[in-house]
Amino acid sequence: QAMYTIYRELHPPTGVEHCLECYFFNLRKKSLVVASTSVLRVYDVAPSSTQRKSEDKGEAGAQCKLVQQAQYQLYGNVESLGKVRLAHSNRDSLLLSFRDAKLSIVEYNPEVNNLKTVSLHYFEDEELSDGAMGGLARPLVRVEPGGLCAAMLVNGIHLAVIPFKQDTAFDEQEEPPSPNEQHLDVKGSYTIDLRQLTDRVCNVKDFHFLHGYNSPTVFFLFEPVPTWAGRISLRKDSCCMLAISLNLSQQSSPVVWRSQGLPFSCCYAIPVPPPTEGVLVAGANCLLYMNQSAPMVGISLNSHSDVTTSVPLKKLGSLAITMDCSQAVFVSSEHLMVSLRNGEIFVVTLLPDGLRGVRSILFEKAAVSVLSSCVCTVGSGMVFLGSRLGNSLLLHFSRKSKLSYVDSEPSAKRRKKDSLSDELETCSSSGQTGPQLASFKFEVCDSLLNLSPIANMTVGEPSFVSEEFVQGGPHLELVTCSGHGKNGSLCVLQNSIRPQVVTTFELPGCTDMWTVHSTEEGSESTHAYLILSRQDSTMVLQTGQEITELDCSDFATQTSTILAGNIGDGKYIVQVTRTDVRLLSGVHQVSRVLVDMGGGVRCCSLADPLLLLLMEDSSVALVTLTPG
């Protein structure tokens, strides 16, 4: 705080750089973890009131909302994010990489309600940086699908491997593991010089662990001799791929798969989940499917692929998109959701050939959304689009209709027609149908406000301030020009909440107040009663179109109230006074417990369904709500 004259953060970062879904708190429910530069936030996907009503009526509700559960300030900007389940843990651990080559493995600690460090790794030796002082590659972190190990790209020329101990799964009924046992779950790390492999690996664009292998297998997409668009007449297919198998016990890495002559515009790779397996390589002008046991399938995304690559590609009619700067995630084993750099959302369908390969790839435009910087699935039927240029969105997707792919031998005339319409046909009684082709529909469930990037801003006075807030110093607002392109917006920032006051009235002698819900009033989303405590009495007000005093009720009004709130999942109202505890359903009393010990209640705390009472003589009483 002494440094405020030099630097002061007025608002925490809001742009989302990384996101994933994991069992952050426990194994009972998954949470959404997002990283905004140096801030880590954890959200729970909860059903909204609209969805609860639809479920009560037997309808399928699609509306959900994001509820923030925790927020943690980190001492650095997160460059990459991953998750892993350690052997002696009853929750997932997070792998956070920082510049230039630092890796932290952290986990939620319920005892202190904060993050604890499980393991720290530092790979910034001069030997690993090869003398470079800046401009190093991002420290990408990838985790093996089976949780055997994790890998981090160090300075673009080394691969750091962190093996994990494999043991029996942790049982929640057992005692929590000691910190020493959890530290042993992370074995000693080692590094691999990628330049010393059979094929010299450098200028790594992306790498991933592949599915379907007995041992951890890493796929590298790299460009040993870089080129660019102005030099494609001399060199255009300059990208290569290499897959190595990691022997964690002997720390060896034999090459199991290699390929050369890929388009220079290849940007990133996406491992394909079982049962299809393999890997998708996305480029600016093409999409390639590669599998060690099947021939490569390539799709042309636009007309530029005719001159930028010599790889044989299949054209899909009038498709004209680019996949550079795009984000993709598998929403099922055969459907890939891709968010392009202009905000368009496409669903890519992989048509398997019946063995361990893909026969064809189909594209379908599904929606137009925000410009995404990261994407991940959330639960069943939802996907989260994180953005640093606009508001991050939680989308619900569903299948609108289904078509079938007819696996019949095409005629010679149809072989000449290489378009998307040839792949979509209705079911026929004579043809043998293949997998179902689904048409997806996306709906916005919730959003996270984003103020970045800020192009310009100014400070000014507000147009209106209520008389109740006139005193207390100058009232200034900060107006920013935020966002980019179609996600641009004007944001107004205030240093405090300024409600528009509808009416005011004095409450002399009021010492405390509470608001409570009531199921009898018919609406659980709004508060039904306002309870005001005075020195020797209690006033109960009913809220609605107007606030009126409640004359006839079973609330205790002849004495002061110590605490009031909802209990029993909001079904009941509890009122605690100095001499008793009252349980009410609406305004009618259900039960009453007299407190005749310890000289009366001094204070209390409510944690549904428990009520802890502290007496005047410092004794403690615990009251529990039991069904009956």
C-alpha cells in the first residue's frame, strides 16, 4: 500500500486467457477454472430459477449461470494451464506455467480455504536457454491423458517431463493424506533436448499427448526451416510432425512416428479422443487428420490452399474460412467445435471409416459469437468461450436434427462432385447407414464482463447523483473504450455502488436488519420480509410493490432479534432472540426452542442446517434442524 504513488490496481484483470474444467474442490462436482493473467477464478455452474421451474414441470431446462466460488491472486502471469489427479489426493491439482520456464503444481486446501503448493519446478538454467535472454517460446504445459506424467516446453528447444506416482485411487472415506505423502506423488523431473532427437526438432508450434498408446506418446508440430507467404514459390510445405514415446523409468524417448511436407501455415494440433484417436492439425488454409495406422485426410478451407501447399486436399464446396488464431474443443468423440478468429462457430464432424481412421470431414456453421482466446467443455451439453477481447460466454448446445451418412459406393459422376452436399443424404432402405450427423444449436446461458482491451479512457462527473450521496467528497466516473471490433463497448466505472433511491424513511433506534425469503409468497428469487431489530423490540416489514409493516405474525416483536435468516434450503425462516429460537414457515410458527441456559444468547451463527449459539457465560449450544 505504500507504493500507491507509483502503481495502484484500480480493477482486477477481467480478460480470460486460459480455462479448464476439473474437480477443484472435491470429487463430487466439477468446477470451471479460468485464468486472467495473474488472477485465478473458480466458478460453479448452477441452475437458474428458470431451469428449476422447467425441471419441476418435467421440461428440459437449458439455462444455467456461473457462480464464482473463489479467487486467488498469483505472483505472475499464467502462460499455460493444466490439470492432473495425483495418487494421494481427493481432488484435481492445477499445473501453472510462468515466464520464462517456471512450473507450479498447486491444489486447493480446505483447511485454510486457499491454494497450497504441491511442487515447484524451475527450468531457467543457462544451458536450457542456450544463451537466449529474451523472446523465448511460451512454456506450454500438457498432461498425459492417463495422468502418468506432464510435459512443459522449455525455451522451444527442450521438453521438461514431470512423472507422477501411480497408486490406488484415493477414497474420500479415508483420512486425508499428509503433505509429505502428497509431495512424493510428484517424482523428479528431467529434460529432453529436442535437437538431439533423430529428427532435429526446433521451432515447435504445438505439442500434445496422444490417445491410444500404451506408454506416454508426445506429438510435435514444428518447422525446422521457417518460411513465409512471400517465399512459397521456393519453399511452402516446410512443417513436420514427430511422435516420440516416453520411457519414464529409463528416461529414454524413441521416435515412433514421423511425417514431413506439411503446409507451412499449420498452426496447432488437436488430439482426437477414442475411439477414433489420431490427431487433427489445423492450419490457416487447411485441416489435416493424421493417424499412424491410417492414411492422412486433408480438407481445403479456402482457395488459397491451391497455391500455398502441394498436399492433396479435398474441397468442400464454397467453404471459405481460416483456422489461424482459432480455438477448438471436442464436444463428443466425433464432433469438434471450432471458434474462428472472427467469432464464427463451426461444428466439425469426423466420419470414421470403420477401422482406426477418418473417411471424411464435414463443416457446418452453427453460430456467431465472441472472439475467443480459449474454450473448454463444461459438464454435459455446455461449453465455455473465454475471451480477452470481449465478454466470456457460457453456451448451451443441443442437437436440432439428425441426418445419416450413407456409406455406399459412389458412382463415377458423383466422384467428380467434391462438395459438402454430396456427403449429406437421407436414410434409404437399400443403403447401409453410418454415423449420425447432428446439427447443433447454441444458446447463451451466462457471460463474464470484460473491460479489456482499453483503447482510450477519460474521467468525468456523473450526470445524476442522489441527494443521499452528494456529501462525502467528489463523485467521479471513469469511462473507457473497451473491446475490439464487433465486441467493442463503452464501460462506465464507479468507485462505489450508487443505487437510484426510490423512497427513504428514517428508522430511529434500529441496530440491525435482515432480509429473508418465504416459500408461501410464491417467489424464491425475491425477499419477502425485512426484519429490523431495535434495542428492545423487532419490526417486521413485508416487501412487494410497497414496504408495509406486518401487524399479525408469529415473529417475536416484543424483544430484540439477534439473528434472522433462512434454513432448510430456504424452506423455513429462523429467528433467534435472547431467550428463544423460533422456526417459521412464512409468518406461521412451526417450532420454538426456549433457551434457559447461560444467561441468554449473546450472538449466534447460521450454517444450514446448523445454528451455533454463544451464551452470556461463554458457553456454546448447537441447534440442528431435523426433518420430522
